Amino acid sequence: MPAKPSPTPTPLLWKLLQSLGLGVVLIFHSLFPLMGPSRMVYYHSSSPARSVVLACLLDMLFAGAAFFCLRLLAERLHFWRGTQFCIAAIMPWMLLVLDPSLLYSAWAHLMSHLSEQSRHPGNYVDTTLALGTRYLIFLAWVVLLVGLARMLPRVYGTLMTTGGVVLMGMGIFAAFALNTLLHTLHWRPLTGHAAPMHIHADADAHPRIIWLVLDELSYDQTFQHRPADLQLPSFDALAAQGTVYSDARPIGYWTEMVLPSLLLGRQIESVRANPDTRLLIGNGNGKSLLFPSEETITAEAQRAGWNVGIDGWYNPYCNILSGTWQNCSFTDMEDPSGPMLLAASVRQNMLMGAVDQLREVEQDLRFGIAKVEDTALLAHAGQLIADPQMDFIFVHIPVPHPPGSWDRRTGKWARDEPGVITSYEDNLALADRIVGTLLSEAKASPRWSNTTIIVNGDHSWRTAMWRTREFWTAEDERNSHGGQFDDRPALIVHAAGQTAPVVCSAPTSLLQAYQIAHQVIAESSNPAASNPTAR
């Protein structure tokens, strides 16, 4: 009987590509945002991404080299088939357990879709189920592999061959990724440029607008179903001399789309960034165009001779509104790519990129940066308001956006109180404190009698998305009535000179905020527009 032919040895190049492919899988959660076609990770970054990009490069190369050496050793010891089984078994673990954000992201998009269908779609998936699903997937996969290896060896062999081809394809992608990341090492964010100052003969008599966007400010929690133990004196004071829109209609679920919509005065369908990290917007016809900064409310203010000051978070306002402002500051200290952080060293990012559990949980991360970031934003907003030459002031601050970073019971930052448990309501108290501080500074200005105040959320409290996170508290569960989603963002407007409260209960688009600013600017250019008898 002739001897059974031995399997054809895998070419060395194939082994190398498959090993690089495994390296890609290991850091996929960090690598994909950097390689994705939208380029939004760079668009949102307020500082160079060198430490993140270099960490991805080194992680991919070191992981690929380690897998390559492991394979050569396993083949020499005649244990490659067992090693192959182990690698196949841990794939779901590497994708879903080391990077649970993939599962969270799937839940978030599902919940956001449901939330658009109904204002109160009911209870959502419990946190335990969301967390346990990834482990069940892993265990089910291992059981399936064992069953195929024992009962259907030919199917198992085909699966391993297919997996090898897929890994080789990932290895080819790794070669492309290496080239792209090398070119990205020296990337720097765009900064924009300032417009020349306008000089007013009588600045105190010139109309003024202060537009404050508070991220994730919910009408329901702020006014309609406010918890009994939550005091919001600044919101109440503003409502007592302003117009509260009790049925403001949202114009989007995601901040990166809502804010450009507000600035343009029309709802946009999608956003992405071009290779130069300039903002592209979609208008629903499948085409994208460069964000038209010349059509924004800040550009309109410039044409009317207004001085514009901007103080923003998350969206790179100084870039996308370039040439339409006199004073602009933008910061975003959040994580740009998976578990990696702009502020971390290359070594720290390499460790966090390979093992996600080494990274601080999201709440601890927020604790660490909130005091610095929010305080800096508030200070710059105060400087803009105190500047007598600033006519249009636009401020976007990341509160009451979860996770909780403020303890309303002690009036301290959560980072200063180890072990404290904070909630969305705590962040609402912080938002109220910020509104109170900025209102006090606005009222101290001789321009107060000519000042219009606009305060709104970009969207409401997205309970569906946050309920699966580790920082969701019992207070959040109780005050959201079991995770129910109320889609109404808060919208409060104090018109210049207004002293009596008004409640508008009619459904009103959040774009009303833009319309009010537009009207004030138009009337300053044409006073007859606000006085029919003068025509």
C-alpha cells in the first residue's frame, strides 16, 4: 500500500501574512477607527494622534511576529493542529470579550433605531444580558468547534482552511494598514483662522446672542419629571423670564450631526471627513459636499458686522467655521480609537490596545478629565461673555452627557471623591451650575438688556444607549422609569428684555434655536424688520 501523501507545506509568505492577519484581529478595535473611510476619529481630535498611531503600528508588528514564531515552534513540535484549534477558538474572545464595544455598538444602533420609531418604546435589554451575551457567544463557538472536530472532521478541515484564507486576506490588509499609518504619523489637526475684529461705536447698544448647547439636555428630566431631590435653580430662573418649548422635536441622535445642522439651520443626513479631515455632509441624495461654512449662522453674523466667539467640545468648531469667528477654542480629551487615548504614552497605548481590560473604564476616564475639560470650557466661555466686543457667543459643553462626573450632594467633582456613585441627575445639577455661572456673568454686562439667551440640548438623554454601560445607576433606572426614552431635547429662550414666562406646547423643531438667532441678527441689520410701523 502506498504511503499516505503528507499535506502540502504552507508557503512561508502565507504564514507571515496569516500571522500579520492575527495581529490585525488582536488590535482591530483600535485599528479600524484609524483606517475607517469616514476619518471621523481624526476630525474630532484636538491634538496629534502620534501616540495612538505609533502604538497601533507596534502592536500589529509585535503581535504578528509573536504569532509567526509561535506557529514555527508549533510546527517543529508537531503541535500545529492543536495550536490552530486554540487560535480558532479564541477569535470570538478577541473580538467580543477583549473589545465589548463591538457588542455595545450593535446594541446602541439597534436602540437608536427603536427610539426613532416611538417616544416611549418601553424597557430595553438588561445590562446583564448585554454583558453576558459575549461570553455565551464564546462558549457556544468553542462547543461548536469541538463538535465539528470530533463528528464532522471534513467540515472542520474546510473551516480551518477558510479561516486561513481569511487571515491571509487580513494580512494583506495589514500591509495596506502599515503604509497608511506610517503616512498618518505626522498628521496634525486643522486649526482654522480668525476674522478681523469689527469695531462698534456703541458696543453696549449692539444686540447680543449667547447660545449655550448642553450635551444631552433632556426636557423631561429638566422640567417635566424632575426628581424631587434635584434642585435646578438656574434653569428655573431662566424659564421664569424666558420661553420654554415643551415639545421640541429632535433633529438627530448623534452630536456630530446635530451641531452642524443647528449651525446651518437645516437638518443634514450624514457626516464624514475627507482625507484632509474637513467635514463632508450628506443631503439625502447619496452625495456628500464640503460643509458650507459660509452658510452658517456665524458667517451670517460676520456679514452683519458681529464679532463671534466660540467655545466648543467634540466638534472642531475652529476648523469647520474657519474665517467666521474672532475668538475660538476647541477641545476634546475623549478617547479617539478603541481603548487608546491621545493623552497616554505609546507604551500605555500598546498595552491598552492589546488588552482592553487594562484601560480605565469609561466612568473612571470621564472622572479623570471632566474637572480639567469642563472647567477650561467654562472659563473660556466666561472670558467671551466678559469681553464687551463679543456679540455672538456660541458655547458647547459636555454636560449633562453621561457618565456622571459631579456629586450634587457634596458639590464636588467625582474624581475628588473615590468610590462615589454619580448619575445623570448629578450631571444635570452640574449643568444648572454652569448655566447659573454664565447667566450671572451675562447679567453683569452692560449689554444684558440687549442680550438674547438660547439654551438647548443637542438631543435628549439617550437611555437606550447608556443603560447597557457599567456606570448606569439605580437612580438612573428609577428616574428614567425603567429605561424609557423621551426624545425631547430641552429648549429655553430668553429674548432681550423678556420678563414673563412663556410655555410653547406646540411641536417645534430644535432648529427653532437657529431661527431665533437668525431673526435677531437680521433685525440688527434691518431694524425696520422688527417694527412694521417703521416701513
